[in-house]
Amino acid sequence: MPFNFAQIFQDDLITSMVRKTAYGLATTCVLGAAAYAGYCVAAPEKHQLRHYRHPELNDQIEKVLDSLKITDDQLEQIMHLLEEEMNAGLSPLTHHQAIVKMFPTYVRNIPNGTEIGQVLALDLGGTNFRVLLIDLRGNSRIELTSKIFLIPQSVMIGDGKRLFRHLAECLHEFMQKERILNTGVCYPIGFTFSFPCQQEGLASARLTAWTKGFDCSGVVNEDVVKLLQDAIDEKRINAKCVALINDTVGTLMACAYKDPSTAIGLILGTGTNACYIENLDKVGTWKGDYNEPKQVIINMEWGAFGDNGRLNLIRTKYDEEVDLSSMNPGKQIFEKMISGMYMGEIVRLIILDLLQQELLFLGHRDTYGDYKTPLYNRGGFYTKFVSTVEIDEGIQFSNTRRVLEDIGIRNPTYDDCAIVRHICRQVSKRAAKLAAAGLAVLINRIGKSNITVGVDGSLYRYHPRFKHNMERCMETLINKSIQFKLTLSDDGSGKGAAMVACLADDSLCKKSVVHNETTRD
Ligand code: ADP
Ligand code: MG
């Protein structure tokens, strides 16, 4: 029962000494509470989070969230495993069974900023499809116009021919608007197709598997460039696909255009993947020539790391559930622990688990049965909500309250908000650590004294602490003699494709430039 000071003071039996003591005690309590509140605001990370107003929740919640924690030893173990998988992917003896495929991309020349040309780029590989017209002006200057097109869900999982016809229709509409249709000039296209492909040349690539929610029939094992070109020719569009890359390569190229230390491209968006510049003598699967430059960009397809169970040491029951309810169970295990397509869902499953254990939303029993609310439905907690929640720093929780309202929890308590923010922080920090461990393997392997990583993707771009969490973790894992830098790549998948296309077909680019100048006159 709480003290009632007023009642105590009215009691005739209380001596003045007791009264003084009570006053002293009350003052100490008030000052102590004020000091503690100030301390909490000043050090939110360490102290405020775990001290819910119902402190008995701490231990139980921590126990649930413990499964998300990865120790430094485990990270080193993961790095070691990844390097083994990489070597298996690069060796002709083991490539066939390898999980991390390490596809050579046939991209060997890195731009230096002097490239000139007018090129089209198509970007397909996740949330949207984009068509871009890019003008490389030399001196690291680029101008571009672009348009985003939606890919309807029915097309994402429909007939493959229909998908490529849809892409060609979007291209037609864009070129018409830009007045470059039927001009007598054949525009080179760089196609950013961000799905795992076995490349047989710069403009020839067979899809090995769909990922990220796509599942069109008749495309796996087919040459994607041919399927695209057939659809373009069918519509008599004056454009030719001269290069296929994925978004990691585009990101690396676009970053290298401005910063010559760039050696790695990383995507943290709908999915996750990385590429890096490898010496040809380490690429046993290389089938091209050994002329200068003796290097090639390797598209790792690292999202598949763990598909053979090697990440089971850190997988949680939430990861298993996300995987089982996905379109590709058992596949892309690393990706499912990191990327935007899955992060919000992991958070949602943890929230539901805590709710079932009566550790969260205690005042909301009345809404428990309302299974129509987003909280109870797959995908109901968007990954962008994780960013929104984590933007809250203090104790007001204005963003968190808004998000909780969106998923169907009205008037959440302070504890509810603090716990949800804590969950988001743990899930996103784990993802950042895993991505950091992957990059550390690459940076240590490349071993140059100065290495820049070009990064793209909305998760990295918009999450308030993903970059910071990655950097902190990388500092502990990377050889001290190496300086590294993470640079946000500005629209790498579009610009990078244009650069590869330009480097691939110089003559086509020059023609486009001539055409461009004549139309402007
Ligand atoms: P893509 O990878 O498809 O090319 P993006 O890089 O835009 O496209 O990534 C889209 C993914 O990023 C989505 O899965 C989405 O969940 C996630 N995302 C979008 N906005 C945010 C945000 N504000 N914070 C964190 N993740 C986000
Ligand atoms: Mg993208």
C-alpha cells in the first residue's frame, strides 16, 4: 500500500522528529526521482529501455529477446563460415553444389568518371520497375530522367512472357514521352535485373531462381536478356540490351564513378546482396579471357548464405516462421534475417509472441480477438515502421504511438511503447551486425588500405541507425590497418547499368550522343 504523507502528518502521535525525517525522506525521493529521470533522458540506450514501469517485465522480455543476440564470437564464426562458402562458390569443383554462388559478372572495367554517352537503363528487382534515360557527361557529371512503373502482383507471379511484354510496354511509353522513339538511333540498354543469374557473357544470363516475391513461369534457366530483347523487338522499339547487371554491381559502378577506392557494392532494400572486385586468379569458375584488367566483379548472391543450415546456430523461431510462410521456404536464409521484405514481419511475430505470453499490451485484451487488425495479419507491420519507431529517442513515443495505432493498438501504455521500440532496436541491430560481418569478410579479403563500400536500398537509406550500427560492428571485425567507408550510392541500380552499357558498347553511345546533339539544335 502506498504511503499517505498527509495522513501521517495529521496524526497527533507523530513527534516533530519523525515529522522531520518524513520531510527529509520525501525530499530525497523527489530529488532522486528527478535525477533519475534526467539520467534516463541523457542515457536512453542503456537505462531507460529496460526499465519499464513494470520492472518485473524486464527479465521475461529479455529472455524472449535473448535469442536475437549475436555475440562477437558468433560473428567471427559466421565470418569464417561465409568465407568457406565463398571459396566453394568460386571453385569449379564445388560451384555446382555451392550455396553462395559467387557468380562472375563479366563486368571488369570500372568507370573513372570520364565516360560520355546517352543510355537507357531498366531496373527490375524488387518493389518497383523503373525506366531511366541517362546522360553521362564526363567529369563525373550525370543527368537523368526516370519514371517508376508498378508491377501488378498478377504479373509478378504470372506468365514470364507477360512480364517481359509488360516491361517493353513501359519502355515504349517512356521513350514516347521522352521523344526518343523511332528516331533511327538504336539506344543501348543496361538492364539491372536483381535476381540470381548464371551469367554467360555481359548480355547473356540465365535466371537460377526467383526471389523477393517474384515467381513467373517459364523464366528459370532461360536467358533473361533474350526474353527482354524479344519483347522489345516485338514492339519494334529502337533499343538493344547490351548488358545485364544486378543492383549490387550498379551500386558499385555508380559509386566508383565518384570514388576510385570503391571495391564493394551492397544492397539493403527488399532483399540483400553484395558484390566485390575479385582477382581473376581466385575465380576458378572464370571462363573468359585473362587480359588486363585481371579482375572481375563477383555477384555473391549472399542472401542464400545459410540455405544449407549453416546459420542455424543463430536462427530463432521467428526466423523459421518467416521462412515457412514465405514464397521460397528454405531459401535466402541470410536475406530473411536482414532485408526489408522480412524485418517488419519478424518484429510482428515477436510482438505477437509477447502478447500471447501476456507481457505486452496488457490493457488491450478487448482487441485480442480482432483478427482483422494488421497486427494479426502477415505483413501487417511494415519494415518502414521499424524506422519510424526507432526515430523516437525520448519518452514521448509519438512515432511509436502512431505506428501502434496503425496496427490496431489504441492508447498504448508507456511500457507498450518502450517494449516495441526495444524489439525494433534488437531486430534491426541484429540485421546490421550480420550485414557488417559479411562486409568485414570482403574488406579483410580485399586487404587494400582504403576501401569504400557503395550502399543502396531503402532499409539502409531510411533506417535511423542502420549505418551507425554497421560501422560500430565493422570496426571490431576489420583488420586495424584498413580504412573503410560506407557511402550511400545515389541511384546506383539506374546509373550503374548505364555505365556498364556505355563501357560495353562505346560506338552505340557515341551515336546516341551525336543524335542527342542534333535534336537539341
Ligand atoms: P528494391 O530493393 O526493391 O529496389 P528499395 O531499396 O526501395 O527497393 O527497398 C524496398 C524495401 O525497403 C521494402 O521492403 C521496404 O520494406 C523497405 N523500406 C522502405 N522504406 C523504409 C524505411 N523508411 N525504413 C526501412 N525500410 C524501408
Ligand atoms: Mg533497388
